[in-house]
Amino acid sequence: MERVALSDLMAEYGMALDEDRLEEWVELFEEECDYRVVTRENTEQGLPNVLMWCDNKNMLRDRVESYRQVNEYNPHYDRHVIGPLRLLAEKDSVATFEAAYSLFQTDLEGNSRLFSVGRYRVEARVAGGVAKLKSVLVVADTGAIPSLLATPI
Amino acid sequence: MERVALSDLMAEYGMALDEDRLEEWVELFEEECDYRVVTRENTEQGLPNVLMWCDNKNMLRDRVESYRQVNEYNPHYDRHVIGPLRLLAEKDSVATFEAAYSLFQTDLEGNSRLFSVGRYRVEARVAGGVAKLKSVLVVADTGAIPSLLATPI
Amino acid sequence: MERVALSDLMAEYGMALDEDRLEEWVELFEEECDYRVVTRENTEQGLPNVLMWCDNKNMLRDRVESYRQVNEYNPHYDRHVIGPLRLLAEKDSVATFEAAYSLFQTDLEGNSRLFSVGRYRVEARVAGGVAKLKSVLVVADTGAIPSLLATPI
């Protein structure tokens, strides 16, 4: 059962972003949460650079709200294709797992291109068959994040 | 059990297309079925354009048969990589779900490229551990579908 | 349970390669095992060309060891995104299945590109909830494998 809940969570994570349901994406997180985007290169060199960082749910809400006010400047469609989950630990109803992602962007002319690949490292709390995000660390292999990384990965 | 049946169905859906087993792909559908390809842009603008539409299984059979007669003109390999399922509803043994897809094409020189990304919206009937397709709506983010969309997505 | 073990196995397969844990990747195989990379074009024409072939675990160990000695010449990050499993057979605790893969590479400047797409055909032995690889046949749609195929696919 738990695996299904975790897989559902990641399916909804990607779909919510791809369908521009950003407010619903925020609701996948617990109030006390952490969302962070780093590049793999920085991580492996022990560098502290963080491309996006929200360390509680209100920061995620603010982020989405400000995105809503400027989202006309780089209109595009996102599409996440997420790989199978790799479970790392389970403790006190919190599961830690990783999953590879590929993220494609399509412009208004309908041209699609590879935008970013990397992996998620996720802590999720499962209760009553439903999983909520405690933390998401996005480690992007792709270093060049254009457009000020307007939308979450 | 049902989730496994749905996941198996989509794995076979992609593999049947990729291995040019189009007749077996047709057999994944029920007699009364609907297969449709639209672009996301048209859908979001409420436009009625449909790139491919078969509203029963005989139309799918005809489509594959005519493809067999002309398939020499754009020889290529397809490869679908499909993401996790997002279950939307279950009612009377019919499950409605979505899944993101990435579709790559490889030409005869062995060069691969991104061909299309988007999502499937699927209704499937599960009976005895086996799932059959009632309807598949392909919503393609990628707008430019070259080559007259000879093969299904 | 078995499906989860097989899915975990493939998640770890991709992640071990992507995180450069090649020695751990080798440990996913049984002592008597077979790992082979072929192109789809050769396979469909009945040609015997094999791009990489290790027919026991010691050969895999050697392969990884020699890679460790030369890996400075083409530094890059790999990222596998693997699709859902298609179960073909189960017999005497050995499962045979296929899965589509997309493999992306990122260079040291952080530029990502599609490197290879294709499918795995896998035989895995499941015992005590854990699956081990008996054989992996990589059938690559992408024909041009640059860089002498230094890392496994």
C-alpha cells in the first residue's frame, strides 16, 4: 500500500506542475517542509549554491503567488517523466526515496526540448494511505537553468 | 492488483507500438472504444481540431491496415517512456487515470531525437486481473507532428 | 511483492550507474550472469554484432575496473529514466521482463542531451523479496554509440 501512495504522490507532483496547478502542487507538502533545487556539480564539489529554496510551506505559497504575477514573460508547457522509486529508508511512517526525472519544455509554437534531467530525493510521510511531502531536494544534472528557474522542477 | 494490471497495460501499450506490433496494440482496446490525439494548445483554447480519431475498434484496425500499406515511406523506430500513473477515478470496474509520456524516434542511421511529449488520459476496464482500454485521449504538448502522424502515439 | 522487488531492482540499476556506483551496479548481478549491449538494427537484421558483452560477473568486475583507470577521458553524468515493466514470464522464481529506457548525458558544462533510447530485456531471480540480475540484454534503438561506450547502459 505504501509504495502505491508514494508512486501516486510523485505522479501527482509531476502532473500538478505540468498542468500549471501550482497551488495544488504546494498542497502536496506538509506545513513544515523543505523544497530545494541544487545542481549536481555544486553538490559533488561541496559548494553551497542553491538555485531555489523554500524552507516552509508559506515560502512555497509566496513563490507560487509571485510566479502568478509574472508568468507571462516565459510562457511554456512543462512535462515531467519520472522513473521508478528507489526506497532508501522507512522510519516512523516517513519514507525516504529517490527517483530520476526528465523534464521537457514546449514553447508556444509547439516545439519541445529537453529542459532538465536529474533526481529527486524525497522524504514523505504516509498516513491513512496518503503521502505528504516533508522535503524535496532536486539535484539537477543539467547546470544551465535558463529563465531564472521561474517554475519549480 | 488493479494497479499492477493498469501499469502492465500501459507498459504493453508502449512496447507494442515500439516493436511495431500494431495489430496487438489494437487488441488492447475493447470493441467499443475511442482513441484520439489532440494537441494541448487546441485543447486549452477549446478548439476542436483532432489529429487522429478512431471511435471504435474497426476504425483502429483500418488505420493499422492502411499504415501497413504505406509504412515504407517513413521508416523509423519509436520508443515510449511512460511515467507513473495518476489515478483519477474508479467506478464499476472502470479506472480513469493519466500518465505522462515521452516518445523518441530513431531514424535508419540510428539517430534518436525527441519526437513528442504529453499525457495520456485513459479509461480502462479491469476484469480478472486484466485491463482493457475503453478510451485513450493523447494530449500532445508537442504541436508539430511531422510525417502525417503515421503511427499512433 | 515480486513486482515491487523487480521495480526496485531497475530503480537501483539506473541510479547506481547514474551516481557512478559501478561496483554496486555489478553487485546487482548473480555470479553466473550475462550482460550484453546490441543495437536494434543489428538484432532485427539477424547480425551478430555485440557492442559490449560480459558473460559472467568477473568480466563485469574487470570492465568496471578498467573503466576506473580511464574514466578521466570522457567525464559526464548519466541519467536513466526507465519506464514501466512488462512481465513476459515467471518460472521457478525467475521473472523475465522488458522495460523501455531513456538515457541522458550531461557534460561538465552542464549541458544535457539525449544519449540513447531502447529497451532492457531482463531475467531476474527473486528470493526473499530481493531480486538479482541473471541476464540483461540492452537493445539500443540509438545506433551511434560514441566514446567507445565507456559506461554500461
